[in-house]
Amino acid sequence: MAAQSFPPPSSNLSSKVELSVSCSKLKNLDHFSKSDPVVFLYCRGREVEWTKVGRTELIENNLNPKFSTTFNMEYRFEEVQNLQFAVYDVDDKHHVDNIDKHQLLGTMECTLAEIVAAGVHLTKPLGLKGNPAGTITIQAEEVRNSEFVVYFELSATKLEKKDLFGKSDPYIEIAKAQEGGEFTVVYRSMPIMKTLSPRWPAFHMEMQTLCSGDWERTLQISVWDWNRSGNNELIGLTTTSLKDICPERGGTVLNLELTNPSPKSKKKSTGVLVFNSVKTVPRPTFVDYIKGGCQISLIVAVDFTGSNGSPSDASSLHYIGSAQDNQYLQAIKSVGSVLVPYDSDQMIPAFGFGAQVPSHFEVSHCFPLDLNTHKPEVYGVQGIVNAYQHAVHKVILSGPTNFSSILDKAIKYASVRESQQSQGYFILLIITDGEISDMSETVDRIVAASTLPLSIVIVGVGGANFTNMEVLDGDDTPLKDHHGQQIARDIVQFVPFREVMEKNGPNGCVAKETLAEIPGQQVYLVSHEDHEILLTIQVDLKYFADGT
């Protein structure tokens, strides 16, 4: 018999892994409640300095948190990849990313190889100034490419009442089974207050995140009663798989009975979980989306309020006389040079706000940057630059800093119904130096815009207080309008220009910092019979954030 031949092994020894994090027995640093933990991950190869990979979500009042946010990393067999997990108690929920405002609960260092080699999971002690500070558990699973995004609409009925003087405040958790039989939380909803028949807002996630691309992977869905103290109570849980609940794969399960395995539970059934809708949507690549006719369109808005300083003063943020571009010009050129090529006609709507505009010199919160009221669009990046430099010498800086009029204009552009032959996605770049004066109106507009094909990038220049900008970013606390309507998706990304420069040096790329952090979403409305549902196409904006 002839010897059987095998193809040579691949020389590529790297693969992507997904890291899930949980902690136990954390220190309680809060006097009247429990700690509010968040985990930051840093990595270090041959470099001396640690580099931030990302962070988990914030979990309030919990000393044994199980985080649903995961970290995706490139595992390289041939390299030593040092990792540091730092757990903080968040004291300022509006500045979660600023570790200087929080208290350190403990750190753990290991290598990525240790985690991968551990098998099911790696559990190690957290340390704080040489003392034990609880434990942290890391689970690693290889990431396999999945072409689907899964959309859920879930509700429940007949839930068990947990609160003594009111109804329950239910929220849901979805966890996927790991190889060792343990479950890892992959999604956690916000609670619906005071109801035994909740209907949670629609949500979606990557199939890789949900079930590691495995249609038959066991999913555990649990319903909890939220309590402000952090002592949340299990109402009930059930298990299923994506294959069973997804009609597109032949699934027939429409609802499942919830049970509480606790010996203290006296009821056989603690409610019914209802799958109102479970859909899988193929995820096209960025190239597919562009080839399909999508136009990535940039809208620019520049702050001309008085706090920038007189343009004739060398200390002004609008000063143009030096050899180096001011921060406004740097942001325009950096972001514009990446996005403009994706616009077929390269006609960019460009506006200013917060200035007295000729000829009547009345304050305007949205005026064409080239001061041509009949045609606010300019051609290409150089057109934006020319219009900006022209406006600096023609307008009188004034105030206040209002965003709502600019947002109205962007919403008007994004609201235009697009045909399949002419899809469009808009990115509004707002460059500003200060705090917002019309915060309530701005939040209302952002919530309204969250169902439109629009993302908002705010670049903060100068050294002003940008607290409200970070609130608008809403990574941990979703925005709500004055009617209580919650934002449909996170569409705002705030980047402080000075921090980017300090982090990356004078050649730091503002476009990479801003666009790489925009949620990878392009949103459009698709008609389905007698109603419209929100479909989200995942697009990796890092593809063009790096300018590649």
C-alpha cells in the first residue's frame, strides 16, 4: 500500500481566543453598599509599558461578578504574551474609563499561554499590596468565524412575585455552556421595573458570542429579580439551544417553562419565557456592503463658541498662524482623509455652530461652514479645510454650545429613505472645545437618531471639562430621552484630542482612535410586511480606521 501523504502543517501558529472573566470574594470598599466592579485588561509583549486591551461592563453592588463582556485576542504560540487583569471599584460611573477616579480592588498577572493551557478555566488569586483580595477566573475559547448575527425579542409571563411590597423587577441573563459543563454569561439585559409580565427591548449579538458558532450549544436563560442592594434573586431558568428556538433552522420552541432549582422554591413553575422573535441575519463583510452600493458619508460640524479664544490670539484653539495645524484642522484632516474616499461624489456637508454669522451677525447654531446658505456641501477634505479657514476669519465667536440644531441637520440627512441601489450610512463628526448647554435637547435627538443609519463622533479639543460628552458616550448607562425612551443602540463615541496626542505622540492618529471605537454597526430599516424592524449589519470600522 502506498504511503498516505498529508499536507504540511500551517506555518501560522496563531488563532483568536475569546476570554470570559468572573470574580469572587472581592473586597467591599463601599460603606453603604457593595463594591461596583469593572475589570481592565492590559497586555505586554516585548514592550516595557502595558497596553490597554479593553474593559468589561460595570456591575453594581456585586462582590462575585460574572461579566458578559468578553475580550478577543490573537493567541500566538511562539510569543510570550503577558496579561494583567486589574479590578476596580467604580466611584464615578460617568468616567468609568478613568481609573484615577476609582479604587483598585486587586490585580492578577499571567500569560495568555497559561490561560489557554489551563483547559476549562484558570483561577488565580487577586492581589492588592501583597495581600489576597479575592479570586479571578478566566475562561478561554477559540473563536471560529460565524457569518450570522442573532436578533432576539423576548418576554415573560406569570413570573413569580419576589418583592414583598411590589412586583418583581425582572431582567434576563443568557449563558452558554463551556466544554467543562460550566456556563459563561454572554448577555445581561436591563431590568424592567415592577412587572410580572415583562417584554424586554430587542437585542442582538454575534452568533460566535452567543454559542461559539454552534447551533446546538446549550444555552441557559435565567430571569432574575433586580434589587438595588445587589442581592438579586433568581426567579427561574431554563435551557435550550439556538437550533431549537430559531425557526430558520427548523426550531419549533415558542416558549419554555421557568423553574427555580433552589430547595427553598415552593413552586413547580416560576413563569414562562416567551420567544417572540428569534432571527439570524447573515453578516456581510465590509467589502460586500460597499460593493452593494452603500455610501459612507461624512458630515462635519465645527464649534465656533467664544471659549475657543480669539482666532487672532496664538493661544486660541482656532489660531491658524503657526506652522503646525491647530487641533480642529488635525481632526478634520485625520478623520476626513479616511472617510471621504468612500463617498462617490465626495461632497461633504460641513457646518459651524455657536457664532455670529454675516451679514446680520446673529448667533447661529447651524450655519454652512463656507457661509454659502444655498449650498452647505464642499468638495473633499481640502474643501472642508478651505471652508473652515474662511469661516474663522469671517464669523464672530459667540455661544452657547448647543448641539441640537446640528443634530437636527444630521437626522434630516440620515432620514432620507434609501433604495437598495443607493444605501447610505452617515458619520457626524463634531469637533468642540467645551460643555454642552442644551444637554436635554441633545439627548432627545440622539435617542431619536439611534434608529437611523447614523453614528456620531465627538472630538473634544482643548482642556475643558468634558463630563457631558462622556455621558453621551453612554457605554455603561444607556441614554434615555425626557419621555423615558431608551436609546436603541449606542451611536456616540467621544474622544478627547489631548489624551490621544499624549497617548500616541504628536503623530497619533485621531481617526484610528475615533473610528475604531465606533460600534461596528451600520443600521437601516427594512420593511417586513406591515411593520418595520431594525436590522443591524455588523461592519468592522477598523477596516477603514487604519486607512487600509
